Amino acid sequence: MTTSNASLKQWIDEVARRTQPSSVHWCTGSDEENDALIAELLASGGLIKLNEHTHPRCYLHRSHPSDVARVEHLTFVCTRSKEAAGPNNNWMSPDEAHRKVDALFEGAMRGRTMYVIPYCMGPIDSPYARCGVEVTDSAYVVVNMRLMTRMGTPALRRIEREDRFVKGLHSTGDLDPSRRFIMHFPEELSIKSIGSGYGGNALLGKKCHALRIASWQARDEGWLAEHMLIMGLQSPEGRTHYIAAAFPSACGKTNLAMLVPPESMPGWKVWTVGEDICWLHVGREGELRAINPEAGYFGVVPGTNRKTNRNAFDMIQHDTIFTNVALTADRQPWWEGLDGTPTVDWQGNPYRDENGPAAHANSRFTVSAKQNPSYSTLAEAPEGVPISAILFGGRRREVAPLIYETRNWTHGVLVGAGMASETTAAATGQVGVVRRDPMAMKPFCGYDFGAYWQHWLSFGSRARKLPRIFHVNWFRQDRNRRFLWPGFGENLRVLRWIVDRCEGKLEAQETPIGYVPRIEDLDLKGLSISRESLQALLAVDPLAWQTEVAAIGRYLDEFRSTVPQALRDELEQTAQGLESNNGELEQARFVARERHRAATPRTHT
Ligand code: GTP
Ligand code: SPV
Ligand code: MN
């Protein structure tokens, strides 16, 4: 097969000349093609067959132990001006970046097959969808891209019609981290990735295209490309509200998007539109409409079980590719949070518990969205779904309450810009460190954050029906490091409050950081949680928030020349609110001083 599109053909020829593959395979996306690739991967050891009785058509892939997550320090945005990429990105000039990686691509596919994967991000008939072509020497990437995107002949036809697509070049290379680079050229609509076969580094349709390149295009064209889930929330009366939520990597998007309502909330239903990426456009009525550019899920495995998320658990019992999980004696996949006993760890060694977790903390499943029991009937709708509320949230042991609503759009954008979260195993580096992760886009925004926040603010006048903006935190802990909130299905209780607020049904308590629920307005039927826990979850500690506001101010300063004044003004308003809450603040200071005095040992008399 080949193509009628001259620029695509020319690019493929050029890449083949440079990388020297032994053959070129144009992917059609057919079942036969997929079966042949799986057979090849089984023969080469790239995939291991799992127990066919318990997990039909499921496979395990073990990645190289040094290649288990995204690598933010090796990810670059290569724009002509450094300022365009902003302090939030690693930058390299396009000339230098091309020179550097082209040298690595020289002969990189010798003795290998080069796969050409035409794909479409978004429903194939959607005006909001965008196409790309990934060239790769990894059959594992092909079988994953087939689950994650609309891949093959229909996408190629659309590319030939539109004559516009993102060019993504990928080679697994030699997996040496010193020769690993994930390069983005937004001005050329192209990506070059070498030296990793893992997830977000290698499945170029996902983070590289649908977020980094797409966010750049979205700014030029007046839309938004976001690291958000999209879910429908249907009330017992039958009304459905759609919500988009931005949480950083491994902070709960997949789980919230597939939520199973608690038994004590009969009649409520949750529908998944997307669980990682969301493209937002202004619709005809001035509303924000969302599509999910993806067709499958590359989800976190550990913690997934029948209790935490029955939908996800059921979904991955068949036709699923697992990456870096452990095995039981009868070759079932295993991970922390499941019953049963692992015998082989994620690296293929006999499992001994003194060696730490059996499954890698960032082990993942790849599965078609069609297998999701809560898959929305509107998930494939070309026009997307209208968004009633946007949620920002992170993993915060302290400070951020369970839920608060922002004052207005501008304040909502500030809250998104000031988001912070504890780092997770989704990227290499230290885990559990609080860092700023604006809109959950720190690793994914393809341009300067100051300009990005300005773009967000512009929707204040672009869209006539703006969603309300909320902040949530499922991860508050008590002094013994136990989660105060049960999370998972019980999060529906918080979503219900959000929907009621969107419908104008409830009053709320005004605080300097926004609106917090009155405890009596939360639907807590059938939930056993103490009043003290609830109070702790909803508390706005003025001292902690003064520190937080100061930290956000310092963070905004890093974008000195581009940060919108409106965000500084909004932050100042929050600061003044905290200050004028004087009585409370004075009392908090007094309590803190007393506590400090009591805790300080008196060694010098
Ligand atoms: P990416 O795919 O990396 O973007 O992550 P994600 O945001 O989709 O995160 P995911 O839903 O996969 O959750 C990551 C981890 O957080 C899993 O181990 C979950 O079990 C855990 N988790 C999710 N929701 C909750 C919750 O409400 N409470 C608690 N305590 N843990 C949760
Ligand atoms: C994330 O890290 O946010 C993911 C997984 O969703 S990856 O595709 O590896 O980026
Ligand atoms: Mn993600």
C-alpha cells in the first residue's frame, strides 16, 4: 500500500532513506494485520500470552527497566524563539534538535520493519478531530496505537482529503537514556522521539500530539487541548450534566471517569466520554463542547480492583495489553491491590516481597474504550458534549479542602494556574513531592504558561455559557497519614454537590478561597464518616492558605513577562480576603504559636 498524498509519500521516503528499515509496512488497522503483529510479538518475546481461560486475548509486555515512565527532563519543545516555549518547557532550537536526533535516527531501523500508522485523534467524522501519521519500528507501538486511536485506512483517507497532518517519527533506538529524546516542533507540526518504547514517550498520538502539539494549534485557532477526563452525570430524574476534570498524572482521572455509584445513591449513573485528554471548542450556542481525541485507555493498573473500580476491573479481563505487571503461578496478571499471590515480578524475576512491589507502580493497561461498561453513547458524537463544570484537582495531603467552587471564570483560571500536586510514578524522578502543575499541564503544555493562561482567560469573552470551575482534592490525610475521604465511588457525593450548584439549587459558605459546601448540603446517606473528618476535609486554614497564596505568587513571578495581570489581581483579592478575615487569622496564629511552644524542647534554661 502507499498513498496519493504527495507530501506524506515524500516524507515517508525521506524517513526510510535515513533510518534504513528492511521493509516498510503501511498499517490498515485490520484484524488480520493485528493478529499477525501479535503473533510476531509473541514469537520475539515482545509480548507474553496470559492465562487464556481467565484473561482471553490478554498479553503482557515488559519494558526495559530504565524505560518505565515519561521522561520530562528529556522532553523538549523546539520553537524558533525560546520565549515561545516558556520557562515551563525544556527548549532547544529546531536546528540543533533536528541535527541531534537526525544523527540518532541514521540507520536506526536497520534490520527492522518500519510501520507507517495513519491515525485520527477524535471521531473520524468530527470537525474537531485531527489526524497524524506515526512512523515507528516498534510492533508494540502499532498494537497499542490501534487500541488508543482510530488507526488505519479511514484515517489515511481523511489525511489525503485534508492534506494536513502531524508527522511523528519514532524509533525505540537502543534504549540508552543518554540517547533518548522526545522532541516537539509545533511550528512544523512534527514530533521526533527516540530511545524509549514506553507509553507517552512512544505512542505519539497521545501526549505528544493530542496535548503538546494540539495545545499550540489550539491557541492559534481558538480552542483548548487539555489533560482532562470527560464524564456524564445522570441524575435519578434523568438529567445529564457533562463535567471535564484536570488532575495530574496518576491522580484519579480514569477512576473518576468510570465511577461506580455507591448503593446508597440509587438512580445516579455515570457515563465516560474520556479519561485522559479533552479538546474543548466553543459551540454554536456559545457553550464549551468537549470531545475525547482518544479511542482507548492507557490506564494505571495498581489499585484497580472490584472494590475501587468495578467498571475498570471488568473492562480489563479480556482483550487487554498489560505493561509491567506481575504474574501469578497460573499466568494471570497481578498487581498491588488484588487478592492472590504474585510469583514473578514485573521484570520477570521470581517475586520476593523484600524487593518491593511486584508490579511496577506505573504499570498500565491498554484497552479499547468500547470495553468500558460505562462508555457514553455520546463518546463518538462528532459534535462532542456540552460542559457544565470544570474541575481542577491534585494530590494534596494538606491545605486543599475536599471541594470548593471558584468565584468566577477569572478566579477559576487562577485556581487552575496555581494548582499543585504530589508527584507520582507516571514520570521518572522523585515521587510524593509537591510541585505546581497548572491545569495538570506542566508536562504537556506546548507553549509558555503565561500565554496559556491568557488564552484560558480569553474564553471569558469567547464563550457565552461558561462552565463553573471547582477545585477538588480526594487525597487529604490525617496526622497518621490515612486518607480522610474514602474516594472512588464515594466521590459521586461531591459531584452531586457540584451539579446542584450548577443548577443553582444550593447556597454555599463563602470563604476567602471560594465557596465551600455546608456539611448538611452534602449527600452523605449510607456513608460512615465522622463529623471531625468532614470538618477537617472542608476546613480552610487561613495560615496554611496565606503560605499557599504566597507560594502561588512566587510561582506566577517565574512567568514575569507574560503572566496576565488579571491573575495577579485575583490572587491579591484572595490574599486580602485572608487578611481581612482577621479574627480567624489571629486566632490561628495564636494556636500555631502555642502548639509550637508546647512542642519545642526547653534545653537552654
Ligand atoms: P494518568 O493516566 O497518569 O493521567 O492518571 P489518572 O489521572 O487517570 O489516574 P488514575 O485514575 O489511574 O489513578 C491513579 C491512582 O490513584 C490509582 O492507583 C488509583 O487507585 C488512585 N486513585 C484514584 N482515585 C482515587 C480516590 O478517589 N482516592 C484515592 N485514595 N485514590 C484514588
Ligand atoms: C500520564 O502520565 O499522564 C499518562 C500516561 O496518561 S502516559 O501516556 O505515559 O503519558
Ligand atoms: Mn495522563
